[in-house]
Amino acid sequence: MIGRLAYLIAYARVADRAIESTSGEREEPLAIMDRAGRVAEALLARKVAPDEPVHVRIGNRPTDLGALLGIWLARAVAVPVHVGTAAATVDRLRRRTQARFVVDGDRVDVVADATPPERARLRDAALVIFTSGSTGEPKGVVIGHEAFAEKLAVLDRLLGLREDDNVLVPLHLTFIFGLWVSLLTLMKGARLVLVPKFSGEAIERGLQCATVFAGVPSMFRTLLADIAPGAPHLRTILTGGEVLPVRLAERMRQFAPRAAIYDLYGLTETGSCDFCVSPADQPSGFGTIGKPTAGVTYRIAEGGAPVAAGATGELQIRTPFGMLGYLDDPQLTAASFADGYFKTGDLARRRPDGFIELVGRAKDIISRGGVKIAPLEIDNLLAEHPDVAAALCAGVADERLGEVIHAVVVPRPGAHLDTAALRDWMLARTERYKVPDVFHVRDALPAGATGKADRRAIAGLVAVEGR
């Protein structure tokens, strides 16, 4: 039996509309199904096992959706990896998944001979999505067919996408936000327009026909920084991935006064979109994450017990749409839950009107343009440079991106650090969005009262220097 997502897409509405991109690429309805069939046949001919992880190269191309569908038709598990991912990262992810096959369009490449072991965690799984972890090592979040399909049904009822919609998606399909918007669009039989690379020109072109636009707040900051492009048909805006500031929300309403704004909060682990500030909640709900979506319950807790009304604690979420667990890490999976609630690491409080406010993060994860980045991962990579004795990174508030990455680096004795050369060195070894935006060369790392390196002190350093 094929996975439920494959059934919903292949046998529901995918054959109704072409998939397009702002770069001019187009995949006709029959071609989507043909590509999916070729991918499935190629994988099965190579003896892909049920629930076996298969990497799929993603570049926000129309062909990417057919490739995903083909993997599901073969009863395998898709592991989305962006085409721009650094080779060292790709190799690390392959070692983690033990994948034998890589799909790119309708090409299936064999990259290993050994069949990966059966994993109970991957039974009936649709996706493994790698997200940044607090330890610096990406976590493989395993998403099940049933849970994700049910979440799509909830979002369908919440958002009311229509068959005649034109949905513009600049979000990477390697992340759950971009994936669910694209899959829901296909299931509704609406027109999906992907943006391979975010730019003002591409968005302006796409907005001429778009009725629905999905993006993280930093995209809207960039889009509205100067003269907002025309959006004559826009009726719905979907946003999430980072906090939507009140001022930006108001600018978005001015930009598209007839568009309903849905501000969504959620994690990959919980199936995304656990809370929503719906149009009915605005403008009073702006600046919060809103209220729970259907099927989701929550508590604000400290030390395993709910806090008093209005007090601050960790936001914890219980949902039937959550992950099956972390790939090959049962200890981390178990530690991430308390009494059936997923521990988000976000500090929150409940307002008297029922809206939930985020007041900080228990962890130091950086949210740059809606993409979550573990600073320790960057610290560790910088420390591999032959001229770097120590490094410490942190997110610092930025009006456009939400946060940008600042890195304090200490040179080895006698070494001279050229920050431009250091940036190039990083670019050759990791994704561009993980390369620090600003480098600070210092004799020592900033320290707190105990003498330990203090990530939070970096923001103070930046404030003093004014950069």
C-alpha cells in the first residue's frame, strides 16, 4: 500500500494544473505523473525497500514535486536536500540516513551499495526533514504519512484555498512550511508557482497573478523595504517561521488591504501550524502567536508543572499531527516530551484575552530569515580553520531578517585573520545562510560573570560597536 500523501496527490487533483516557476520552467499535469512513475519504477527496479530513506535534490523546480511523489509511490521515505547544500553537509546527511539513492528530477543515482537497516521509526514515514539542533548537529525529524495528511486537512479547513487560486511559494521545499503549502495547493487543484531564488524581481513578477502568497516575515521586510510591488489579485497571505512584529503586520495590511493574513506558528516536530493569528483575531492578535489550531492542545510549564495564569514558562504542545520521532535517536525523542507534550524550548505566557505571547527562547537557536540555525554548529566549523583559536556565534536582532549571525573569532598566536578570506572558507564548507554576517576579531571570547564564554554578551559587544 502506498503512503497516504501519495494517494491524496496522485489520485485526487494533481492532474488538473501545471506546476510553474518564476524562472519560466513549467511541468504539465501529465508530465508530473509520468515523472513520478519513472522515479518509482527506477527505484523499484533497484530494489528499494519499503520505508527506505531516499535523498531528493530540491531547487524549487516544478520537477521536484514529481520526484517527491515518485519516491512515495515506491513506498520509500523522501529526504529533501537543497541543491545548494555544501558537499560536506550532503555527505554527512548521507552517512546519517545511510541512503543508497539520490533522486534529481527523474534521474536516480546510486551512491552506496549497502542496504540500510530497517528502522521501526521509519515505518509508514513520508519525510525526514533535517533541522538545526541545540547540540549543533542537525536532527532528522521523521514525519508520518497519516499525521501529515491529517494536518493538511486541518489547514485546508482553516485557510480555505480554492481551485482557482494562484499560489506563489518562495519558501524552500526542504522546509516544512514550503512543503505543506505546495502539497495543499496540489491537493486543491490550484496553480502552484515556485520561486527558485527569492528576489524582488521574481516576487514582483509572481505577484501580478498571485491570489495567495506564502513567506516568512523577513521576506516581507525585504519586499516592502522600498516601493511595494503591485498585487492586484492577492486575497490571502500566509506567514510564519519567525515572529511577525506588529509594525510589519500593519505594513503588510497596507500593502494588500484586501488580503486576509494568517500568521502561523509551529515546529517541524509538531507538524507545523500549531497556533494561528487568523484574520478574525486581528489587529489585537498581532505580536502574538494567536490561539491553537484544531486538534492542538498546549500548556505553559516550568519544571514539569503548569505555571500560574499569566506567568512565563516553556510552551509545550500536544498534537496528533506530530513527528514519529528523531531518526536513530530514541533518547533525544524521549527527552523532547513531557507527559505527551513536546517541549518547544520557547518561553511564553498567556494573555488575559487568550492569545499566547512568546517572550524568549530557552535555547540559543538563531532565527535568520525564518531559518533556524544552531550557533554551536557554526562555532565548531570555525574552530576547524587553521588560524582560529576559538569562536562563538550568536543571533543579533536585525530589522530585515529578524536576526543576523555575528561571530567572535580569536586568532591563533601569530596568525592574522582576514575576515573576507574566512567568509570564503566558510562558504566552501557550509550553506550560505549559516555563514556569519559579521565577524569580530578579538583577543578573547566575551565572558560572563563566571568567566565562561557568554553568547549573550555578543549582543552587547555589537551595541557598543554599532555594527
